Amino acid sequence: MTATPPKIRCFIIHLERAYQRAPQVQKLIEALPFETEVVSAIDGSLKSFVNNSFYQRSLIKPEYPFFLRPAEIATFLSHRKCWQRIVDEDVDAGLVLEDDVNIVEPDFTNSLSLALKKYQSGSIIRFPIKLREKPTSHISTEKKVTLFQPLQVGLGAQAQLISREAAKTLLSKTKIIDRPVDTYLQLVWEHHVPIFSVWPNGVCENSDNLGGSLISDKKRGWAKFKQELQRPLYRAKVKKIARKYMDRKINE
């Protein structure tokens, strides 16, 4: 008996005022192999945007050392909006993409095919734009594409295949946030959602050709120096906890 293929839907996060990205969004819609919905991103620059009910510092250890800017909070809420759509649409999984990515073939089709064959209910499969993760184990390799579980989840949330159960878990865990969305997803010991990565995957960033990042913050002087000191210290703490967590999971 042939197994029923999973029900997949694509969601593209797009900020409506970023009109220069509209052609890129249309290009993605035409390239994606499943029904696609453009999800209107939360705009943190609007006066009507109120973040006090969503954001609270120092909720989780290790403490995130920086205050979140409205754009970072809005980005997290935009991803939560997609997680909610995955649940509401009752799909098996949603492929969530930010609107500043390009898709390169055949790597994208090959990686998506492998991800769909091997994805697990309750898990996330990342399509990172750079290979910065070290694998704990290789799950599968097909057409020179490898699916693996990383020792530490990398940064970036440009493209992810998120199962419905994973979306439910993340929604329940992030009613209040204290750090950016990709930084939160690194904390697998906190949300307990298994995260895998697939590489090469044909997903690359194109923000430089689309007006640059919409959430970047270029600090200067003492603020920049302080940030440059705090960031590696924070990352070292995350790395230490991640290694202990994965060692424990491997030995279970």
C-alpha cells in the first residue's frame, strides 16, 4: 500500500512596505512546488506596534545580553504568525521562507525531496544559507545532499520546514519572548523540538540586492565595542550548554 504523501504548504514572510521585494516574492511563489501563502509581516516601525505584552528580558538562561529592538520583536512575531498558520491550516508541515532568499536548482529540489522523505512529526528541518554547523550524526544522504542533526543549531531562520506538532510546541513556548527568533531556536534544551539541517540546499540570501536587511542595527563607538565583547561571551555559553545537551541525548 502506497503511503499518503504529507500535506505541505509554503509560507513567505513579507513586509508590505518593502515594495522593492515584491518581484522577489513573486519569483519565489513561481519556484515553490506547493501551494504558497504570502504572510504579511508584523511591522515594528509603526506607531501602533506595541511590544510590551510580548517581550520581557532575562526569561531564559543563558541570559540574552541585548535589548530587543522593535524590528527584532516584530520578526519573531511574524514567524509565530506562520507557525499559527501551519496549525490553523492543519497541514503536516509548512515550509517557511523569508522574502529575501533565492532558490537555486537543482540543489533546492534535491534537498527538499530528502527533507520530505525523512522529516519527523514534531521536528524542524533547516535550510541554512551557510554551512556553519557540525553534525552529531548523518541521518541520510541522497544526490549529494546530506540531512544531519547539528551539534549546535546555527543562526538564521531564512528557510525552515516546520512540522505541525513543532509549530504547536513553539507557539506554546513563545507567548513571551526575550531574544530573536533564530537565537531562541538554538535553545533546543528549552523548547525540546528536534532540529535538523540539510546541506547543500539551494537557499541563498539576496538581501543586499533588495535594499539590505530590514532589521540590522549599526552601532557605533562604545555601544559597538560593548556589543562585540558581549556577543562572543553569550555564544560561548550557548555552545557549552548545547554540547552538554547533545552529549546527554546521544548517550540516552
